[in-house]
Amino acid sequence: SATIDTPLQFSVEPEDDYEGLPAEMFFGETLLMTTRLADALKASGVDNLDCYPAILTHTETGVQYDYQAVNIIGTSMAADLDRSDWESYDGDARVDTFFNKLVVDEDKAGGLLLFRLAESLSTIVVHEKVKDHLLSKGIDTMTFLEV
């Protein structure tokens, strides 16, 4: 098995004149979450996260922030395509589907509380129970879209 040197190091550069804290979650080449968000997700019952300590360093000030590099383990083909409004460049609802309206088939979700949607890997589906838990812990910096 591979060994990963931690903490992983990432630099962040603020956009425009933004002076606040970094975002609760960055979703790019590596999914990064604040440690408080990753811990709250686990406390809510999410059990499919593989987390590695990470440090974000502000490029201008040098201030460092504790984060987690997160792998959401597994995907689920949970979209109800007949009831959803979707588009795909190749007509196949896998990996890169764009949803104007997403309807999730809870049976296909297999009881997962948080997962990447196999039809659109950039989409993270969060069970309402998890959202409610996050809000109860004061994590109100994220926007949740209803499906």
C-alpha cells in the first residue's frame, strides 16, 4: 500500500479583494474540507470518507488553516433519469451529466448519507439528515440545493 506524507500542502489565493476565511469546502482536483466540516460529517453518520490532514497556506499573508483532503468513497447511480431533467454531450447519463432538475431514487442510493452521483461526478448528494446535523453544529457557510 502507498504511503502519503501528511499534512498535504496547498496554497490558496484569494479572489478579487476577498479578505475572509477560506471556503468551508473546495471542490477541484482535490476535495478539501475544513477539519470541522469533515468531523461534523462523520459525527452525522457519514462513514464513506477517506480523510488526510492538509494545510492551506494563504499566498499573501502566510496564514495557515487546518483542512482535510477528502476522498468520498464510492459513487451511486441514484438519479431517477425518467423524472429528472438532464443533458449529456454524448447522450449517456454517466460521469458528466448536467442536471437542470435532479430526482434521486432513494432505493438506488443504498442508504448512503453522502455520495458522489455516478451520473455526474461533480455532484455530491447529501441526505437531509446530514444537512440538518451540519446546520445544528453551526456550519451555515454552505448552500444546499433541493433535489
